[in-house]
Amino acid sequence: MVITPLTLNLNSVDLTDEQFYQLCQKNSDLKFERTAKGELIIMPPVGGESGNREAECIIDLGIWNRQTKLGYTFSSSTIFKLPNGADRSPDAAWIKKERWEALTPEERRKFPPIAPDFVIELRSATDNLENLHSKIQEYMDAGVKLAWLINPQQQQVEIYRLGKNVELRNLPTELLGEEILPGFILSLDRY
């Protein structure tokens, strides 16, 4: 049985940022996101394969970041407040050190009002590809410089670069962090 996200249309309800934050805090067993259109998405949990793949991506990104000390790595539990009003949670994210440290302690403690420099979205069996494309577009519109949409179901990865056309590659492949994550390589041979 496939469990899909539940989407509630809240565009006629004025849910403030603080109310959304409190909703997430008081329902910590659920994972919420909010689109720029005001839709509240309740995300289902992922299965073992997707959870493992997500963890491996975060581990690789985190190890690279510990070695370079160039920024901060974030898990899928982090919600970012994007400039368009959306509250999104990528499977893995990274922010350049100077940009993160420019936020106030309060901004860092809650849902940071910043678009990551880099995001990874890993399609799980419960993810609708069209919804993931919309989510990636929100990231790119918010100023994310590099995004990878890893799609094991179709054995492909989509590479998004700010201001450039999407590049499509077949799996397995190696992805390079380019100038955003210098020296970072993610090998997708286990997908």
C-alpha cells in the first residue's frame, strides 16, 4: 500500500508563521510543509530503502562539510522559510557559512528564513514526481544555486543549476558539487 501526502488547502485561512511553527511543534510526530500557495502538506514517513538513501546522502555531505568547514549541513527535519512564503524541508541541504552565521540566533532556532545554497530531494515510493518538480522550482526561484532530484524509480537524476537548463543523467553516476560545494562528490552507484 502506497501512502501519499495529505494536502490541505489553507489559502483562505490566515496561518501566521508563528502559528505554523507552533502547529509543527505541538504535532512533532507529523512532518509538515507549506507551499507558497498556502497549502499545508502532511508528509508520510518513508520506508527503509528511502530512509537509508537519505541518510547516506546526509552522511556524505556532512563528512565533506566537516573536512572543508565551508558551511552547515541540514537533514530533512529542517524547515526553511523561503522568500515566497513557502516552508519547505529538503531531504538534505547545505548553506554557506557566512550566510548562515548572518542569521540571528532566533532565526536559526526556529524555521530559518533563508533558502539553502544546495538541496537534495530523493524521490521515495510515496512521492509524486510532479509535486517534487514544483518543490524544486520553488527552491530555484528562491535562489538555491544547485539542486539534485534523485529518482531511483526511473533510475535518473535531475541536476538544477540557478539560471541554467535542467540536466538529466541516468543512474548510476557521480555528481559533483561544482563551485557551490568544491570537491564534493556523491556517488550514486547504490541507487
